[in-house]
Amino acid sequence: MTELAVITPTYGPDAELFADLHRSVLEFTDDDTVHHVVVPTAHRPAFAHYQGPRCRIWTHPELIPRRYLRLPRIRGGMWVNAARPWPPVRGWIMQQAVKIALATAVGADAVLMADSDVVLVRPVSVKPFTVDGRLSLTRVENGVHEEMERHLLWHRVSRRLLGLPPAPPPPLPDYVGALLFWDPAIVVAMQDRISEVTGRHWLDVFTSQLHISEFMLYGVFADEVLPAHERPPTGPEVCLNNYDRTPMTMEAALAFAERLGPDTIGLMISSHSGTGPEVRRAAIERGRQVAAR
């Protein structure tokens, strides 16, 4: 059992972004920390050269039962559960499901979930994100307001799967992030709770949803199902995030990196922004400089 593992779902078009992330994982995590990378089977050749003592490349079929069949030639991916073919499983939902499955399979005390467009900018330790032996939770109080329809839907779905009453009116907590810590023991308890509530395997329940967020599910479970003495504390900011879908200018990217918090370990400029690699890497370098001050 190791203290920490890093988990990243990715695919071929994000290979360049992933390269920056993986370099930062090697630089800023301990030598016994393994970067676990989940890719579609067809994209494995693009990542195979990373396989080694500090990187394990996984494909979806290694993590899900054989009853799940991938439909060919569908952009973004689509799966069918042969035991319950309808509705088919969208690629985005399957990507979330394999992250949950992998979190309990890597043999670590803690896992760090990292999207491909994240880069680490300072040494990573679990200690600053642990209080009284409990790993902290990425939690933004009142972060979900009434205009955030998808987040409200994710709250509703999470509560239904966990057998909880409807949520009060917004604002509600937000648990979604591009880089955050999970406790594998909590993930196992969450899986068991879903199976207990629904009478079905947690994976089949999760993948049958049309809309769901694995991070919202984990957060709602941790806050509202776990006993009070086991609930994770709110920790420091893990990642400085920019979710805008427009390209950042050099000036804006450098100013963004200057906002790095004193404990923040990562920086994310969304891949959907179309920000050029030169600007992105300048922001990363500035983030590293801020972290070193």
C-alpha cells in the first residue's frame, strides 16, 4: 500500500496536454507514487511509451465487466450493458465510472484525481490536506446556485442513488474540480451504499444514468451519508482553475497564474479554451515561480 496514487482519464487528442501533466507528476510526487492513466483501447499506442515503474496505462475493458460492450465508430464512445442494453452508456459516463473503479484498485491510501489539462506546480503531499487523520474534501460552500442547472441535476441524481431525501433549495455545495483528492475507503463505502439502496451493482446503476457527476456523488455521500465524525474536512484549495472556453491572452494567463494560493498544488487552463501551448506553458512557468516564492 502506497500513500498516494494519481489517476487521469485521457485520450489521444489530449496527448500533448497529458505529457505536461505527467512530467509534473514525476517531478512533484514521491518516487513511489504511480500515475494511473485510463485510455480507450484504440488510443493505448499513443500512451504506451509512458508505461513503467511510475506509470500504469489502463484500458476500459481492464476495469469493467465483460458484459459492457463498446459500440464501434461512435465519436466520443458509446457502450452497451448486455445485461440491460437501454439506455446505452455514453463515453463521458463510462469515463467517470472507470475512475471510481480504479480508485479502489490502485492500492493507495489516497488518490489524486487529475484531468489531462492540469499541471502540478509544487511538491505534492497528502499531509496539508489531512486533518485529524481524515483526508480533506474539495467543497465550495454555496457554490451551486439556481442558474447552474447541470450541477443541480447532479445533486438530484446523487441523492436519489444514495437514498437521500431531496436537497433544500440552492445554494448548495459544489464538489466538482479538475484536481482533487479522494479517499479510497470512502469510495468503497459509496459503492456499497448505491448497491444497498438500489439492489443492483453500483456500476450498473451509475452507468444507467444519463446525467451524473462522480465528484458530486462522492461529495454528497461524504457529507450526508457518512457519520459526522467520519466526514472529511474542507481542505485548502487544491487547484487554480480556469474553465473559460475562450483562448487566454499571454497577459491574462500570467495574471491568472499569479493568483496561485499558498497551498495550491496544481493549475488548470481548460482544454476547451483553445489556449495555445506557448501561452499555456508560460502560465505554468509563472505558476511554478509563484509556488517557489
